[in-house]
Amino acid sequence: MKLPSTAPPAAARTTRAFRPVLAMFPGQGSQRPGMARDLVRHHGSVAVPLLERAERALGLPLTEICTSGTAEELAATDVTQPALVATSLVVYEVLRHEGGFAPGAVTGHSLGEYPALVAAGVLDPLDALRLVQVRGRLMAGVCERTPGGMAAVIGLDAAKVEAACRDASAHGLVEVANYNERGQTVVSGEAPAVAAACELARARGAERTVALPVGAPFHCSLMAGLEDEFAAELSRFRFSDPHTPVLSSVTGEWIGSGEHARELLRRQLASPVRWVDVLHTARADGFTDFVEVGPGRVLSALTRRTLPEATVRSTNDARRVAALIDETSHREKDIR
């Protein structure tokens, strides 16, 4: 495998006798009711203590939210974000403790960068959750002040979607928020401008546009006003250099240090998610094995369509978690 030039040398080494895995942590939109129920039921010795520590740190009933919360409860941005990150961290800890899961590198889609940074040793798990709680509150506040929305444009080249956003600017601010795959680009901004950009995109050949059920216009300039306030929050926490290489969805490139990670989390609020670049960088550096760590299968689907030759697995349910634990534990035995 070609090693990432900006990753710490020690982190890039591996004694594994199998292909290195890129662990991918999902972002907002992958949450679902009961997403941690099976984890608590089948892996309670790992899941319950982690969720209880998170509850004490945040003052949120996360165990209840993640196991029996309704879709309406999970729809609030300031609840969704810590709940999703907590669930992803539980999945990762279950895989690590019970199967010896040790990815060669990690990445995350927007919000997913927080558990990715925990897995890489950059952030303490509770610090990551505290930051995510503040992030969710700030983002929810933007939605209250500036009604906005997001929509996925399907079946149109990203450059044409960018042009549609520029041409819709007379109706307000609208920008590309997510470069998810070649045929799926997400736009974000003020509601009238998002609607106008979608109309233009359809007129120019898009197969369809889909309004996204999110609480705020993420990853566009409407979020730029949050950067200074969130930067002050980021400055309160320790960021260590990664012991495992991390790909940033802000740049699509490797994160060089803890301070670099801190700056990228500030920029992430108003910057587009460059998931296509993340996957192309991973492929260029030799990764062919991808595991989505957390609820949902959004990233698995995007990866399969972008890199059809790759091996892609998810941990969306108890069966898939058990299969990955079995696979990784057998690999560890083979190495020993």
C-alpha cells in the first residue's frame, strides 16, 4: 500500500497479514429509531457503560434516545448529532473489543469525522461528544434564524449543479454542500434558492431532485457565522496527533496533525463534503477494503457506486456486526 505522506510514520505501519481496511463513519441522515437497540441487547458489556458515560457528560438520556427514541425525537439536530456519534462509537468499540478490529485508516462523512478522530486517537470520546453537542446546538440556531434547506440532485454532473446554483443566486444563497458521488450532488442554502436550483437542475437533465429531511442548511456559507464561536469551543479541548491515518472530508486529503484536525473541524461547518475525493484518495493509496462503522448503509452504497471493484461492508444490524467480529477475530488468530 502506498502510505499517506502526511500521516505519522508510526501510524502508517501495519503488522497485519491482510489488506488494510478504511473505516468510514456515517454522518447525519444515517440515524434511525432503535439504532443502538441490538448493540445494547447483544453487546451490553461494551455498549451500556459507554452510553452511560456519554449520558453523564452530556446530560442527555442517550441510551433511551438511541434504543427507543422516535423518528420525531431524532429529527432535532441538537439531539441527532450526539446520538448518532454515540452509536457509531459504540459500534467501533464493540468491533474493537470483541473482534480486534484495527483499521489501517479512518474517515468520516461530515459529522462522522468526530468518531473517526476518536478512533485515530486525536480526540477523547467524551470530548468528541461534547463538541458535537455544541455543534448541533449552533447549527439548530442557524435554522431558527434563517429558514433553509438541502436537496440531493440525482443524475447530473457536479459542474452543472454548480452552474445551477450560480444561476439561482437571484433567489438567495445556494451552494453545493456534498459531492457524494459522480451522479449525486447535494445543494444547500436559503429555501427559495434551493428550490430554484433544483428546478434548473431538472431542466438541464437531472433525473430527479430530492428534498432532504434535515434541520438546517448545512455546509454552506450560511454556517460561516458559526466558525468563530465554534473555534472558541474547539480551543478548549486537546487534539493529539493521529496514531492512525485520517482522511478529511473537508479536503479529501490526509490530516497531518491534531492541530490540522482542529482547524478542519472549524472549516467543516461551511465547507462542502468532498466524499468523492475521499474515496479517490483512499483508492490511490491502496485501500480496496471499506467498512462502514455505524448505523445505516449510505456510505457503503456511495462507495460501491464510486469504486465498484472495492470490497465494502456495513455494520447496520446485529447480523453484520457479528459477521465482522467473526472475520476480524479469525484474522487475529491467524496472525498469532
